[in-house]
Amino acid sequence: MQLNLTKPICFFDLETTGVNITTDRIVEISILKVYPNGKEESKTWVVNPTIPIPKEVTAIHGISNEDVTDKPTFKEISKEVYNMIKDSDLGGFNSNRFDIPLLAEELLRSEIDFDMKNRVAIDVQTIFHKMEQRTLSAAYKFYCNEELVGAHGAEADTKATYEVLKAQIAKYDEIENDTKFLADFSSRKQFADFAGFIVYNKNGDECFSFGKHKGKLVTEVLESEPGYFGWLLNADFPLYTKKVLTSIKLRNFNNKLG
């Protein structure tokens, strides 16, 4: 089957040095871009993360420090990566909670102003867990009746994710072949940032989800305690979280001027 698309969608998968969105780095990225007319193009990069790859992580994805010594850094490929995804929605497996946040950090670190405005994200893992509660290899076997050869390789996982999504749409009548529906269905919570430090309340206002100001409106906290904003910018929070906070502060300032 063919996905019902109004714009391109880029399915992608990352292999990394670890699972910390703020401090870990990409060692491999594979992107499969699918166009509304069904055309597909793909690209895979092995990346020098500029930090050591732990042996226990190499044991999972098979990429060692020796494998990346002569590879480009993410900053060196960042424009090429961004140009491939800039006009597209995004899709992946556990991508809302890990791959998109980490990719955003790498792009912002490379001085590329990435955000999710005018695009949606489809997390195939969330759809799978809502419907069947299993892993990617099991999902591929369950939906496509094939064994996933090369699991934990970015290219194999990316292609499998795309095939699983198409099979999910075909299998479940309640799942619509529409990117907006799929994005809404595969989202877990409404976060203003990727890491979940800023969430939307029932009125659609941004609130802190942690610490002493948990549940309070971001705008009210930044106004009543200006020093808290400076502390957040200097603390070990993801760059995208800091970007969102800065945007909220500027929006509030402009509203007052207006």
C-alpha cells in the first residue's frame, strides 16, 4: 500500500553513544524519505561522535570507536541532514521520546535552528504498543511476516519501521491513512519541548513538569522569579528545552508591548 501523504515524510533511526539526550551523540543516522507520489530516497551516514563509544553500546549496534575515526562529525553533515528533512514530517520507532529529541540537540549544537513547527511526528512504536505491546523485531514479524535481518542497524531498522507502519494502516480499520491522525494517535503526552520538562495544561498553556514549580505556568514563573530563567539556561537541560523557554519569554515580552 501507499501512504496517504500531503507532504514528504522522513522515517529515520539513530544509533548513538548512549541514551542521554543531552550528553550522548549520534554514531549512525539513516533517513528514508517518502514523497506523496510514492517516490522514495534514502541516505545513511556513519558519524564520528567526537566522544568515546562505550563497549557495551558497541555490543548492541556493532559500531566501534575504530569504525568512526575517519568519519565526518555530525556538524560536518548537519546541513545535508537538515536539507533532507526540512520540508517533511518525521516518523520513527520510539522517535518521539528519543530519536527526534536527540536529533534536535545535534542540529541545534550545529547551529541549525531546528523545530517542529509546521510538521508532525509519527511514532510507530506507540501505535504498536497501543495495539500489540511488542518490540520492533516482533512488530516486523507480526505485521510483515518476515524476520528483521540486521536489527539494531540504523538502515535496517528505518526500512522496517516504514514497512510496519504501512502494515499497521492496512491491518487496523480504526487507523486512518493520514499523517495528522497518525501523529495524534502515536503521541503519548502533549509536550512543548521534546524532553517533557514543559507540558501543556488542559487550556493549552505551557507549564513546568518538574522541580519546585511543577504544574505552574511558565509565563508566571518567569515573571515572578526572573533569575529562574537564567538558572535554566545555564543548567544541564537540552538545547531544545532552552529554545522553547526563550521563545515563551520573548512571546510574553512581545505580548506586553502589544
